[in-house]
Amino acid sequence: MPKTTKGRPTGMKGGAGQGGNGIFNVGTAGVTRLFQTALRRQISWFLPLALFGMVAAYLAAYDRKKKWWQTNRKQQDVLYWAGWLIPVGAFFSVANFFHPYYTIMLAPPLAVLAALAITSGLKKATSKRDDKRARWLRYLLFMGLGTTACLQSYYVWAYYPWLSLVILILTAVALVMITLIPAKERLFLTLGVGFLCLAPGFWSLTSTISGESAAVPTTGPSLLSRGGTATGLGTGTVNTQLIKYLKQHNGKSTTYLFATTDSNTAAPYIIKTGQAVMTIGGYNGTDNAISLKKFKQLVKDGKVKYFYISSHTNNNAIVKWVKKYGTKVSSSAYGGTSSQTKGVGAMGSTNATLYRLSASK
């Protein structure tokens, strides 16, 4: 295992929003992808327990008086959560491209099925009428907890070897005590589950502790070593002179401070002013969120009077119309050549152009 340096394994590259794994790194497609380096510390902390829980909960609710295909309400609940976990997990296992934080869609079924593994094992373990089934449920519970502890220790080792040992030892002790002192099994089982929450609990807090603001958020100690990131929506620098100019020249009937192509450009100004900014291209400027006809009607109605075109603008129908019929505003009028240009979508950039729109065109 690699050695660690200030909370990050040596040899791992870190970058804005990467969490030590690369911003778009989601591993290699296949059945083991959720257990690979890129995703396992993001979503797979309780995946083994959930898989064992899916089987245990279904068997615990099985009614021998019914046919095998006849299910009761509890079994249907298990099938519901399994029907969420399996296809979504399969998608992430084979998909070509997605952001790591999309795997948050697996969190609800993982949490429910992991909880069902514990409750099912406890309820049937106290039953004297069905000892054989109770033993199998106990085996499934122990295998789920043991496998989860082993994998969590493996996940954590690259950062904190001592924490890996703590998880393994304490979980093993809890399982042994459950076996030796059945009367206290609820107490020791609670402690065992608590030990398994140590690592994922800490990982989930790292983005908050580091003050990260990323367009593609991740978690992990790597964020702590570099003090978080600031690459998300709303982190770009705003041109305060531009805001002043627009407020002076926009009429009372104007709905939007200005229109632009993408959310990354608009977000800092929405946050700064609290006013609406139209994004005709959605998140990154490539979507056709509004037709040219509707946009021209908004201009005619006086709802939007200015349009900002950045250097990365998609040259769609609206942008072409703005360039053809709009009137360029001199950058000196709003401090475009002297304002800060740092950050995403900075309006002071010399590559950006502000246009005044005419309702008569």
C-alpha cells in the first residue's frame, strides 16, 4: 500500500474537485467498478452489507405457507429496494461517462438494505420455532459485517493504516462478543455497526471541513491536504462596475440582469446581486433551452436588454442573432479592461463582449 503524506497517499495526483482520483476518473467498466479506487471510497462503504441484507431480509420474510412466487408486503419492500440498487449499480458498472457524485443515487437503497441485514438477523435470531432459518440469517449477518469491515479497512489503508486496524479489530471483537454473550447481542451489534460508520462518516465530512466548492464534488482526506477547492458554480469573480452599469441602464420592466450562454458564467452574478440571469444554453452552454423566437419576444417585451458573449460561447441561433443585431457596449463603459478576470465566466475578460439588444430587430 502507498505511504501517506498529509492525509493523501503518495503517488496520487490531486486537482480541483478530484479527491485524489481525477475529476472524470470513474474506473474501468466491469462488475468490479464500484469496488475500484475511483468509486469505492465515494459510495461502496456498505455495499457488501447491503447485498447480504437483500438476501437475509427476503428469507426472513419468507412464508412457508405460500407458494415460492407468492410474496408478502415485507418481501415486496425488499424487492423494491433491490429493484433500485441492482439496475442503478449495473448502470454505473458499465456506463462510459458520468461524474463520480452521480453515484449518490445508490445511497438510499444501500442504507435501507444494510439496515435490513441487521434487523432481520436480530429478529430471527431470537426465534426458537425456526432455528435453522435463524442460523442462516445469523451467518448472513456475520458475513455481511465481516466482509464490510475487511473492505473498509482496505479502502482506508492507503490513507490511514491505523484506522484500518481499528476497524478490523473492533468489528471482530464486537462479533465475537455477540457470539459469547447472546444476552448483550444488541449492544455489541450496535457497537459493531458504529465502528463501521467511522470511516464513511469521516469521509462524508471532509468536503465540509475543507470548505470545498467544486462543480464535480468528491470526498476524501485529499481535500484536507490542499484546503478544499473553489471551482464550482458561483466561484468566478464578478465585475462590480458591470453590475452597476447594468442596474443603471436596465429599466424597471427588465426581468433579467442580462442573458448569457451558460450557468457557470451566470452563477457568480446571481449570487452577488440576487437578481435573475438568463442562461440560454443550460449548464455549459450547449443546450437549446429557449428558441430564438421566444428569446426575441422577451427582448421585445423588455424582459432582457443585455447579452454577454464569452470566449467559449456556443455559436447557436440566438448568439448569431445577438452578434448580427445587437450593439456592442464599449468595455470602458463598465470597466471591462480593468476589472478582475480571474475565475469562471469573469465579465471583465477581454475575450468577452456585452451587447445591448434592440426590441425593434
